[in-house]
Amino acid sequence: MSFEDELGEALRQAGEGFAPNRQALVAGGERRGRRLVVRRRAGAIGGSVLGLALIGTAGAFAGGLLGGSGGSGGSGGAGTPNVAAPPALSSAAPPKGVPGSGTGAVTGDQMVAWLKQLLPGGQLTEAKGHGTGDGPGGIPGAYGVYDDGKGKAAIGVGLNRVDPKGASTAEMLTCPDKNKFDYDGCTSEVLADGSKVMVYQGYEYPDRHVPTKSWRATVVTPQGYQVDVQEWNAAAEKDEPVSRPNPPLDPAQLKALALSPLWRPALGDMRPAHPETPRSSPRPGASAAPVLDGLLAGYGIPVVAKGGEGDSAYSVLDDGKGKSMVTVEVQSYWKSGTLDSLFEGATVLPDGTKVVTRQLPGEKGGKNVVWWTVDTMRPNGTRVIVSAFNSKNQESDASRKEPALTMAQLKEMATSDKWAQYAK
């Protein structure tokens, strides 16, 4: 397969990973827009690193890159070469003579050579590279199959420019909620120069129906320079058998590779990202969590975990018969008739609230998971969706036959007048 075909396939796979599913459509997802993408990416990283970097959705990156005191710089870590560091980048613009992306100042072959140089021995085969001049908006990256004698492993790096103050960047560098996603480890830190680093040890498939591990290091500097390094314990991210217990580079090595100064010339040949469009501010003081807490207290079922922010919240219940997650999502619509198709055949309460109940199989991979939900729309445009699962989260296998709450209880929660007070 040619590089162009491989890249197109990577982009297609990445796009499929972001396609809305029925749960996101009916229950409002776990937030909307970019928040849905971020949470999906945190739980299941689809498509190759290179493809994801090219569409600007993967990762981020840090201190040694700019020679800051907080990073590893050009020493130590994952076989970082003993070479003279390229000149530091300006915090305001690319270096003089390199006006921006598309100049071809860095070739795909150079990206591959740098990746090989940074790997601790072994061989990198089937390598592909993307340089700064390879097409409109080209973002550098390199990808290949690494073999250190302990089993072949896919590995790749993608570079990008992001808005360092953007909410999506912040979320991308925040470790996923352990109660909601199953993964082996994650650390997030801020370096002395303000750069942020996240190292994530997870799985290609959140439900682990295939034991392929996916580890990544993501870093972003205060100037918006971004690198995402990702590796697997198989010769490809999908459709190849596991070849070793873990990916070849440990978390410290992944971090060191991302912080290498070798990436500076390519980053300097990329235009700064446009500032992220500010999101609309949430209603002052709006928080679904305390309302959910108050409603659940009335049922007397022990809560063993909880979380959420703003208009979404969750709790994990355990009545001694198995854990059961309960979630709530609150949305506001100003236009009359919004989402009418979702409320066809709804029960209409005396106050005009529309109510739809659904009992569906889980859709995030957990075995034998059921998803019960009550979806409501009030006349003022406030939508409240309360859902329950027979598992501790939507990706884990079922731990009981049915959710801990009945459909009647879910309806009671979703139609509670406490949400009317919340929406004021």
C-alpha cells in the first residue's frame, strides 16, 4: 500500500472512531462536540498516530523541546542521541527563513531518520514519513514497526500546533476518570517551564476483547508546540496478534522521546494554530452532581464512586449484588421543537414535559451490559437524561443482571422538580 493510501486509510479509521453512536445520539453523549471526541480519544485511540496527528486530534507536548529547564532535553531517556541541539524556537513565530508549514524544510525521510535515531537500538522497518511540505497543511510524522528482539511493535510520532490555552488541549492532557474508563496507568504533570505532559497506558479496545495495548506520551508547550508518541505491543494497532506483553518503550522512554530537541526544525516549519473558539459559559453555579447526589440519597443504596462536572455527573452504586453506574446529562435548547424526532410517541406529563424510556444493550463493548435510560424534555428547553447500567462503567462487563435502579426510579429522578430549580 502506498503512503498516500495508508494515510487515507488511517484518516478513514480515525473518522470512523469519531462517528456518533446511538447512545451519543439518544443520551446526549458525554458532553457534545469536542468534549465527546476528547473522551472517546481518551478511552479508545483509533487510527495511526500519523493519521490522527494530521487531522489535529492527537496529543500534545514539552520542555526539553524548547530547551526549558523542566524537560529531558537532549540527554537520557529513550536512547536520546548525543548530538548538538538545533537552535531554540521563538515563542512567538517560526525561525527566520522558515515562514510556516508547507515549505518542505523537513522531509518525511528526515522524520523517519529522527525516529530511528531516538529509538534504543533495534530496527525500525516498514517506516513511512510525512514531511512539512507534503501537501496542504502537512503536519510531520513518522510511523513504523520497531523490533528490539523481544517482539515487533508498531510505533509512531505525530507533530502539530495547537492552542495551548484551549479547552480541548487541557482535556487532552487530563488523565481519564478511572471510574469510567479501564486502563493500566496515567500520569499528568506540569514542567517547570509550563509545558504539560501526559503519559497514558491503555488499550486499543476499551473492552479488551483484543489484548492489544496502546501507550502514548502527549506533551504541549506554552507556545503550542505538540507531539504525540504512541506505541503498541503488536506489529500494527489493529488486526495483528499481540507479539509481546507490553509495548517496547516504558513510560519514561516515551516521555523522553517526545521531549527530544530533534523535533524542533519540523515544529518550526508549522504555522501556529488558530485560537480555539471560546465555548459558551455554563450557567453560573450549574452543577448536576449535587442534584444527582440528593436524588440518589432517597434510595439508600451505597455510592462507591462518583464524579462529573458541570452539566453531567455519575455515581456508581453497590447494593451488594454488583456495581451499577448511574449517569445524568442536562442540556439546554432554546429553539422550540428541537430533537422532536427523539421524542416521537413520548408520554406528555401535565406540566408539558415529554418523557421517553428505553431499554437497550450497552454499546461500548462491555459483555452483557444493558443500558436503561429515561429521556425528558421540558417546555422551557431543558433536557434531562438519566441512565443506569448493570456494570461499574459502560466499558466493563456486566456485574449483575439488571441495573441497581428500576425504570420507575429512573423516571422519578429525571422528572424531579429539582432539575427545574437547577435550570434557573
